[in-house]
Amino acid sequence: MLRKPSVDSGDGGISSSGENANNQINNIQTYVASSKKTFIRKSALFEVSKKIIDSDLSDDSDFDTSSVAEWDVKIDYNDLSTQYKEILKSEAEHYQLMTDIMAEFPNGEKLIKKIRRIYLKKDKQHNSADEILESLYSTLELLLIQAEESTNEVASFLDEDREKCVWLIIFYVFTKCQILKLPPENKK
């Protein structure tokens, strides 16, 4: 049986050649790709939340947090497509991180109010919950891009960070029953 040669690199690492090296690279790429799906940097989430809070968006919408619904029941009630169900469900694991971020803002309520205000406009313009979510996401992403451009700053996060943060914020506001329809049994 032939063994693929491995060479000690001298610094405690291993160098590989041939097919073994390709397999190792593929394994690393697979690991990195899968870990990107579940990791949110707290600093990026804080920055994205701050940009929304500090934006010129109106925060004059009223909201009531006394009505609550289990988020998975609410997802089903709003008849979301599989794509959007999966997006929202994937953010559930980061809910506590978002709660922690919100606790760092004395005016964190503004984030919810601003997103609710956008939602109320989108709700009148679109027929389906999927369209509303996509439009809400696009509006928030554009807001963040424009905020970066207007200050000539280089974002301290990647596009993937921005995407993940925006979806987590949308999920957070969704769980606070401020966007999409509330199941009738949960209305007060």
C-alpha cells in the first residue's frame, strides 16, 4: 500500500501533497462555509443595530409588546415560503445575542420602532409575507450601505456579516410581534 507523503513543516504544522492536500483544503472550505452560516460577530451586530438606531428613519410608530405569539406558530400563520421559514428559524439560535445587544442601547426601543415603521409601509405595498420580508431586508441593507457611503467609512464588517445581522434584527423584531400578522388566538 502506497502512503502519500507528508512533510513536517518545522513549526508543528503538517504539509501535504497530492490528493491528500486537496482533501484537506476541501474539508477546511466546507468547515468555513458551514461555520459562516451560524456565526455572528457581536461587534458587527452592535454596529448594524447602532446604524439603524441612529438613522434618519422615522421612529414614530406605536407598538405594543403585550401581544405575544410563539415565533414558530407565527411563521406558520403567515404562510411563509420554505426559504423565509429557514432564514428566520436559523436566526433563533442567536436570539440571546440580539437581546444582549439591545440591552447595551439605552434607546434600543428605537430600533424596533424604526423597523416597525418600515414594515407598516411595506405591508401596504405587498401582498405576501415573503414579499414584505424581502422588501424590509432590502430597505435595511440599502440604509446600511448608504450610511457607510455618506460617511466615507469603510465598513468594519463583511457583506455576509451585514446580511446575517439584518436577518437577525428582523427575526428579533418579528419575535416582538411588531412585523407580520399575529395569529388571532394571540391578539389582545
